Amino acid sequence: MPLDEYRKKRDFSKTPEPDGSTAPARKKGGELFFSVQKHLASHLHYDLRLEWNGVLLSWAIPKGPSIDPADKRLAMQTEDHPYAYGTFEGVIPEGYGAGIVMLWDRGTWTPEVPDVDAALRKGDLKFTLDGFKLKGSWALIRTRGFGGGSKPSWLLIKHKDEWAGPVAIAEFAPLSVKTPEADFADILAADNPDVWTSNAPAKTGDTGKLFQRIIRQAVEMKEQGKKRTSGDEEPKAEGKRQKAKVPPKPKAKAKKAKKAKKA
Ligand code: MN
């Protein structure tokens, strides 16, 4: 237990320090960080990171988070990451996780349960996110039977609330929250890529090929992004979240339909 040492060193009949048994006492230490890193590696995925006990609990989500409560997104638990990893954005040139990492969302998270460790053991963690893209109430539910990794598989599910909606948030808001308007190609092209080196990579002969494929994919995604943004005008005079709830309108078609009606 992360607080065992803290508790062993203190006698709570003698110190006014909190014993950490209640959520508000723990919150005195500051808010809990969360981030989602969009990771273009051998397969595109999104890494959810929740600060807990000084490290980042981590899940890899192949399809990315969805703000539609009807979607249950597979989230494969991965190894805890160092806290400093949470805002990393840059290029991993080779080895484990080789590819491009974009800081896709960041903010704070708040448990909706009195005991996070118990909730994690039980496999049912409810929490609130306050990020730029992801907000409101969520659940991580541990599952059996699929995922296939050594760590368990979970499902990430958005609860119904004012921050939920039938929007493909990953496609609607695909860019970095760290480098304004940056996509994978921009991160790759940055003059001094911030290279994460703590996972001392093992060299493999396939790395060169893999990275070439990743670069091609980054360029393709940039082209797709250009097409998408040039095709739709942004709706005006609406809040950001409202915008997110309005699907792009097929304007040309709508005009043609009107003309057809008149004729
Ligand atoms: Mn990853």
C-alpha cells in the first residue's frame, strides 16, 4: 500500500497530519493529474494516464476514449509510468513504443469512490475528468476474456451527463493540447524532438521499416485532417462544447435540396 510507510512513520494520536483515510485529507496534497497521449506506434492508440500514488496508472485504448455512453472502449492496462511522463510529447525513434506521441488531452481527475485502491482491486473505478476534451463522469470496469495481454483488460465508459454526446471526439478534436494545432507530422517535423529515452530501446532490424510506415501514416493523417477542416465551416456563436455536439452539415447537399424544392 502506497501510504504504509507514511503511516508507519507517524503516530496519529500525536500529529495533526491527516492519516489519509478520507478523500478530502488526501486532496490536501493537490489535485490529481490525468492525461491522454495519442500514440502512433505499430498501431494507433490512446494512452490514458491517471496519477495515483505518485505514478501514472496507464491503459492503452485502441479506439480512443468516446464521450458517447453507448460506446464501451477496450482499455488494456499497461505498466505504471513515471509522473513526468504525463506531459511528454515527441518522437520515440526506436524500440518499445517506437513512434510519435501527442499530448491529446490533459487536466485533473477526481475519484468518485471513497477508496481508489479498493476500487482498482475490485475492477470498478468511477471518476470525474476535467480536461480540455474529456470532462464529466466516467468508469473503468475490469473485464475477463479479451485483450490477451499479461495485464488485465478494462472498459472505459462515459456516464450520461452534460459532457456526454454522440460525437466522435477523437476525430472531432484530433490535435495536440501541448503544441497548438499540431498533428503527428508537425510533432515529427519539430526541430528538436523531445525524445523519451527512459525505456532503453532494444535495436531491431524492423525498426527502420516500422518507422517509415509511421511517417507515411502521419503524413496521410495530415492530408485527411486538411480535407476535413477545409470541407466544413465552423458553426458560429456557439460554445465549444455546443460545437462538439453539432455534426458537420452537408451544406452543398442541403442547398441543392432547397433548390430542388423551389424548382
Ligand atoms: Mn502507448
